[in-house]
Amino acid sequence: MNQSADSQFRHRQAWELIPWLVNGRATAEERRAVEEHLSDCADCRGEYEFQTRLHAAMNAPTAADGAAGPARVPAALWRRID
């Protein structure tokens, strides 16, 4: 694999691991690799920041019902995800 192809592979791999990093399910090795990539990639940093904000918003309790996380996701959406 040439350097450009290797770079593209590492970028794609990091991009796909961002959700796992955000939700705390990435392994230590995966976390290290993504964090290293984030230091050099503005696109992935932006996506990481977006997903971090989205994750926080989805898990924040609402004033109306006090529910957080999956309790706030409509049942119809869960059926589509399943």
C-alpha cells in the first residue's frame, strides 16, 4: 500500500471509529489511533466534535420528563434501527 492509500485507509478507519470513541466503547488501541489521527485531520476533528455534542444532547435529561438517552428516542425510530 502506498503512502497515500495508507493515509486514506487510516482516515477511513478513524472516521468509522469516531462513534465508538464518543460512546466510550472504543478499545484503548482504537482510542489511541483515532486521537493520533485527530491531531492531523480537521475533517475528523469536526466530525468528532459534532458527534460529541450530539451524544451529549441525546443523553441530557429534558425539563419536561426528566428522561435521558434511549428513553427519549421515539419507539418508531427504535423499530427502524432494529
